Amino acid sequence: MNTDNVGAHPRLGVRLLDEDGRAGLRPELREVVEYRKSGLSLNWIVGCPLDCGYCVRHLFGNFDMKVPRALTSDEEAVDALVSHRFFRPHLTPVQLLNRATDPMLPAVKPHLMRVLRMLDEHGLTNHVLVITRWRVTPEDCAVLNTLRTLKVTLLITYSGIEDTRIEPVDSAIAAASLKTAFAHADRYRVVLYWRPIVPGLNDSDAHLDRALRLGAHAHATVFTGLFYRDRIRDYYRAHGLPEPYGEVARRKVFPETLERRILAAAGRYEGGGPLFRKTSCGVAYAHGVADYNGHFGIRELCDICPAVQRARCAAGCSRPHRVVVEGMATRLGGALVEVTDRAAVVAGLDEQRRYLMQHSLGFQVHDVTRPHLPRRHGRADLGWPTPPAQTGESA
């Protein structure tokens, strides 16, 4: 694994893909801006040498693309984001380079910093999430601390997985980056992104203890499970890797017993940062604001949140008026089914339009065909007991 052999451009660091290279990418990977749950995702560079076996790059068919290449210039990337039909200044959360590369790779990092500076020069106050498992240096922190208006969060991905066939990157790199980023944090915030946690792989008592202790070096800790889709399972089988689950699932897999063990371990441990089930909850807490994804209506999500954060969300999140939600759903080409204390339920809207509604309203918006069952927290059914009856309630 050579993270420095990235075909550096003499000025930019990453070369632009030529027409043939772009044509070989799937259409969804050629889309520089995509709306995802944690915000508009800006991915103008693709390709990564880190080789994590469970990477979502499998889903885009470019896992074998090891050398980062640019789809556009940095300036064009910023223009594509701020002119996107769903972008709202000071409101829409943004993710940078979270789909097909690691933003802290040596050749990619200068592009990340340039785009952050350009967005900051716009005077934007949006949340900006940067997810990495690679090296963060004091020099990187100094640059991030010069940003004036953006709410930047570094989410340091740490798993503690020791099987190098599944995760070749030593988790000690992420642990060191977390400590460095936290020690130098001023204008930005740091979240320990503890993921993926997989039964039998990195969930021993020792694994849990190490991760919880790392939480002392972060403003918040978010824990979550594994995306186990068809293409990821195919990769595991082709390479003789131990399959973590007997089935695949659309949503992240995180068994109930595993969550209970983590919460019990956290309850016995003093000194770590607060735990959160959802990314936006941890990010919002780190910045001292209400959750921009409006999870507060789903109260069982909040039972592990600090009281101060529950108070912020109670003040900042409220059930929207049905007329407002109905008008928005109709304008976006769908229909409102109902508004409950937990979520607005809609029909006929894809994820991007639902997320636009969710961030605009500060309230959960669910698809009627994909109900969120109580206490599952939007996770896959694997590892959870069968509900006694389907009440139609979305959670």
C-alpha cells in the first residue's frame, strides 16, 4: 500500500481524469454533488489506495481505482456545490470527499484545504464534515483553525480491527490523528467515528475499552455498524474473508446485543466523551447546537444524550405544521402521508428530496415504503427481535 504514489500534478497534486477515464466511471460516481443523510456530499476526487474491505467504493464499482484522480478543478467543485439546486447557504450540511477517497491522503489534502478556504471566503456558516482514517498533522490543524465562519468537524474513523485482510490500515494511525486533532482544536471540532463495529471482529471487551478511552480525545463519539451490501459480500467471498453476517441489508447492521454491551461498558467507564447513535447528533453536540437532522422527535434515540444536548434539541426542534410539510412535499413531486410527533412520512420522494425536506424543517422525514421501527434507530433488521406487530408507526 503506497499512499504517496498518486500521480501528483505539479501544482494541484491530483491530475484530472481524461474523457476515457470519466467514461469508465459509473454515472453516479461522475456526479460531483449528491445529497446524503448528513448533507450535500461533494466528491470531486475519486480513487483511494487504503483497501478497506468493507469500503462503500465497492458499491460504485471503483474499488480497484487506487490512484486519486480529479473529476473537476477545485474551483469548479465549489461552484457545483454552492449553485446546486438543493444547497441553502448557512443551512445545508456539507460533506467533503467522503464517498470515493480519503481527504487526508497526501495528494488529496491540498485540494481539501483549498475548497475549505474557498467556502469560508463565501462567509458560509454551514456544517462541513470531513471524514478520515489517515494522518492529521499539527500543520493541518493550524490551517483548519484559520477558517472563520464554517462549522468544520473532523470525524476520525477508528475501528480497532486487527485483521489486515479486512482493514490494512493500522488503527493506531487514526488514534494518533484523533489525539493530534483534538489537542490543537480551536475553530473546528473533533468526533471519534467508531465504526464499523462488527460482532466477533472488533467487539471484545478489550476493543470496547480501547475505543471508549479514545473518546477522551474527542468532543463526541459516534458509534455505528457495517454496511453489508451484495457487492461487499461478493468481495468478502472472492477473497476468502470471514463473512460477518449471513444476509445482506440495505441499512447498516448493528445488532441489539452489541449496542447493549457498548452502552453497558460506557456506563462503567469514566472519562470518555459522550456517545451518540447518529452522526448529526454527535456533530451538533460538538458545536453546541441542536441536531440539524431533527432526531429529537424519536426520543429513544436521545436516551443516551447529555441533558444539555437534549435541552438544545428541545428548544431547536419542533413538529412542523402539516400545511408547510404538505406544500414542500408537493412542490418536490411527492405527497405527504402524515406528520407525527416522531417524523413526517411522505410518498413518492427519493432520498435526496427527503433529505432536503429534513434539513429545511429540522425534523425527520421518512419514506412510507421503508418504515423505521421503534428502537431500531434506522438500522437493518438483522440482529433485532421480530417486532410483535406492525403498528404503522415510523421511528
